[in-house]
Amino acid sequence: MKSEVMGVGTPLSKKDLKELLLETKETLAFDVKNDSNSRTFSHLDLWNLQKRQRSASEMRRKLM
């Protein structure tokens, strides 16, 4: 068995640590298309989701 303990990694220099901790400026995405016709999650979507989950659990039962 090894008597030496391995560390997580090499220690960071002060320059690297300072670079990692810098705060970045927020940028705005002007070219993003604002979709006003975005679909909402309806009761029919919920029913389909539950139906798919039910059939997946039934398939699992048949395999066992």
C-alpha cells in the first residue's frame, strides 16, 4: 500500500485563482427571436405524459 497521499490536483497560482474569481459582465442577446406563439402546457399534454408513463411501467412489469 502506498504511504503517500495523493491530492486532488495541483494548487492554483494566485494569478489563476484571481482569473477564476473575476466577475463577468452580463451580455444581452439582441438577436434572439421573441416567440409570442409559444405553447403552454395543457391538460391534454399532461394526459399524454401520464399515458406514456403508465405504459412504460406496464412494460417493466412484463419483463420481470
